[in-house]
Amino acid sequence: MSKKEEKPFIASRPLTLIYKLPISKTLPFWEGLKQGKFLTTKCKNCGRMTFPPQADCPSCYSSEVEWVELSKEAELLTATAVMVKPSSFAQEETYIVAVAKLKEGLKAVGWLKGVKPDPAELKEKIKPGMKLKVETAISKEGNPYYVFVPA
Amino acid sequence: MRRVAVVGVGHSKFGRRDDVNLGELAFESIKPALEDAGLAPEDIPFLVVGNGGFCEETLPAVAIADYAELYNAELLRVEAACATSSAALSMAYNAVASGKVDVAMAVGCEKMTELDTPYIVELIGRAGFFFWEFQHFGLTFPGYYALHATAYLNQYGASEEHLAMVAVKNHKYAATNPYAQFRQEITVEQVLKSPYIAWPLKLFDCCPITDGSATVILAAEEKAKKLTDTPVWIEAIEGCGGSANLSKRESFVGLKAAQVAAEKAFKKAKITPDKIDVANVHDCFTIAELMAMEDIGFCGRGEAYKLVEEGQTYIGGKIPINVDGGLKAKGHPIGATGTSMIYSLTKQLRGEYIKSNQAPIKHGYALAHNVGGTGHYAYITILSRK
């Protein structure tokens, strides 16, 4: 595992890429978060609810979907704490990512706040069935998002 | 469809290969594969390059084909995340089996260390479900598998020690594999003491960041019999896609795509899992090896960690797994891993693998399990020497 000496190289020309991620078709979700609401899509044709929201129903392929408000009640399915972070998250403290089952039966991925990301505490507290609630928040970059917190 | 055999394999040294560029690295496996098959560059009419896209080349297939001057071939590049070169092999197989060509080459090659580690962690993390998982929540690949590890350990009562046992085995076999990135044995205690990368996975639960290449040449039955006395037949190569977004996933203790691909492959090959003499499975993280054993059907749900505890996955055990060191210790150059598995298993079935790593071949079958993402793609290949 010892770090070997680097071989000769020429540094490439630098490239910084920022993609513009379209949200037109899921805009009510992002606007809802700003107002403290947790919304998703429901197909008007077959009734399928999806999370994350999507403008086209993956079951019957209808594009007639409506926006419905979710209860914000959830329970934990599984979680991890990310100690070694990607470069664009380098400034963040260690964060816990959870997969939770919403009361409506849908699943969602998101940060779990309110639990210390310490291995001993994680081992004790991270158990399937742990009751959670969804809270809305605004990121440092100004983007709305949601988090799970212990209920 | 015609029968198709592996007639040539080549492998580069895996590791931090900052002494070579993409074309030079691919050449290290293309040349020995051609020599193994007794073919010349102009004998290759169909070339599929597997590359995940982690270096500066926008058109990696072109860089590789140009360096080795494989100009006679129809050329394409495929991507199936960490199952990329199994997908490449599948395309090459189709071209030969269909009768389009008599010979085809699949080159898996990846250069990952040209970027510093945080950037590679970033790029691989983006390869889950970008918008809903990475953009907002910064999941990394260790993180994706850690979510499965948490679920598995909670559901079946396995421990972090069981995960460590997988790493210990794979390091043991990598120690005697000259192509492997890590050539030293480790202990369970060392694994358990290593720092957490994504709880509950620790440094020694994770495969390294690797540069490497592996090449496989296929031929149709008649041609294969002329080229070699030891053809290794592709009995099945079956793939399946799966949910990218974890919120659409039914279960976190196995990978559905791998289960479906395995079922399809065993049906096609007309055999059952107990006929497999040796297997390479996608152990990008230790938990992945346990899930793979259950997804393939080497044991029932929740039983893999018990087989590991009993040492049944070592040579001499019920089912030797990753006895070339696996992704965990041989290394995991994303686009080269699938063809690297086929390299090891072809040598195993020919009975010409590294002596200390040669598994006993009783039934004459070997299996490669190659997963892209966390089951976003899965390929199962069954090889035979019959």
C-alpha cells in the first residue's frame, strides 16, 4: 500500500464542466420543497405513484400525471455514512445517506440528520424500522432538498 | 446460432500504471491474446472495446485500435459500467454466433489513475443514479454497496468479520497472481482495524482504483478447432438490466439483475450451479461477493457468510471463488474486469493457471459474474471445456 513515486507525465489542459440539469417536468416538486411540502407524481390513468417524481408513468406510459402531497412519515430500510467523500462534497462533514420507506409505500434516498455518524452510534441506532420524518431544507448552494430526521 | 469458443486470452499487469497510456496498456493484453490464438492483427474482423471512460480519451476504442493498428476490424466501444467488458464480450459473441464473422476480439481497458483519487471517487459516485442520488446526497460507490451491507448484516446476523474473511481470501490468492495489484496477504484483524470508507465498509473491504487491460478472442466452432486443441466454449452469456435508482429497488440483500442473468445463463447452458468448478464473482466490495454467491445460487439466501466462515470458497472447498484475487485484490480497472475474469477462467479450464491458484476441474464448467453499478447491469458467462 506504500505510495509509489509518480512516473513522468504531462498535465492535461484543465476542464471544468457544469451541466444544466433540466427540472421543468418536476418543477412542482422543487417549488413544493421551498414551501415545506413533499410532493410526488401519481398517474391519472393507472394510479401508480412514483418516487422520485416523473412526468411519464413507467407502468402504463401515460403522460397524464397529477401532483400529490406525501405524509412525510417514513421508516428506515438501510443506511451508510460516507467518510471518504467525492471532490464536490469535500467541504461537507461526514454525512449519513439512508433509504427509507414512506408511509405511502414508496421508497426514497436522502440524508439522515440527527444521528452522529460515529461507527459505534451507527451500529446501535441504524436498525430497519427506525421511525423517521421528512423535513425540507435549502442547501448551501441555494437548492431546495429534503432530509430524514428521527421521528 | 453457432457454437463459439475462447481461442486466445491476454492480460496486462493491474495496478497503478502511470507508466503507460490507454493504447499502450491495451497493447499489453492484445499482443499476448493474438499470440495465444495464433492470429495476426489483420485476422481480426470485429473489435469491441470495453471502456468506462475515466481517462482523457473521448473515443477510447479509436485510441486502442489505432495504437495496435487493428484496422481491418469493424470497431465499436461499449459501456456497461463495471460490467463493461462482459458487455463487450457479449457483442463479440453475437457477431461470431450469428455467422457475421468467424473471429472477434473483445478488449477491456481502463486507465483510472490519471485523475487524483477524489475526482475518481466523484466520477464513479456519479455513475449511480446521478440526479436523485449523487447531485443532492453525494453517494459514492462504497456508499451504494454499504447500503446493501447494512441491510445484509441486519437481516441475516452476519458480522463485519465475515466481510473481512472475504478480503483475506482474495488477498491470499492475489499474492501469488503476478498480474494482481496487491501481492500481500492480510489478516482479519488488519481488515477490521482499517479505517471506514463508507460505514460499515472499511478500506480493506473495498477494491482499489486500478489501471489494466484484458483481451479475449473468440472464434466460431470450425475455426476454433483449427486454431487450438484447447477451445473453451461459451455455453451462455446472458445479461440483464436493473433499477438504477435505489428507491425503486425491492430488496437490498441481493441484486435482482444478477439473479435474472444467472437464471437465464443456467437455463441456456442446461446445467445447475453445483456443476461449476470455479467462479469469478464481482467482489468490488466484500459484501458484493456474499450477495453474488446467493444471487447465482451457490447457496440459499443468508447462507453465503456461513460458507465463507467454513472456508468453502477456497480451493478445495465446495466452490472456489475469486482465486485469482478478485476485484478486491487483483484490482478493478472498470472496463477490463469482465475480460479479466474470462482470462482467469479460461486458464483454469485449460488447466494451465498459476499452480497455486489452479482449482480442481471436475465437471468442466466455470462461471463469471460481472455486475455494473449496484446491479444496474449484470452479466453471467458460463464457460466449459467440453
